[in-house]
Amino acid sequence: MTRFLFAVVPLVLLTSAASAQQQQGRDACSRDASRFCRAHLSEGDQVVLACLKEHRSRLSKACQQTLADNGQ
């Protein structure tokens, strides 16, 4: 049982960190997405991401940085 906890706790922490990072990325780009990509918001994340990339030069610095940090 103890081994199981040692294996699960780091996994949960990694998942939480990744989830928090995703949320921060969404927060950083949500205003830009609604401004430049409103027509595509219901079409899924990949379509919105493509739209954001098309408008990269007009995005906020925070959103540009989020895209760069995630290899986009």
C-alpha cells in the first residue's frame, strides 16, 4: 500500500501542475480568442488554435508567450 501511494502522489502532482498550466494558458488567450476567433469558438480547440496562430502578431504578449511556451 505504501509503494502505491509513493507512485500515485507524484503522478497526481504532475497532473495537477499540467492542468494548472493549461488553465493559465486558456486564461492568457481567452480574450484574444473571443476578439479574433469568435466565429470559431464552437469548432474545437484545434480550430481556435489555428485562428490564434493566424492572428499571432495582434495577440497579447501573454497569449503569444503561452503559444511559444507550448511549441506553437
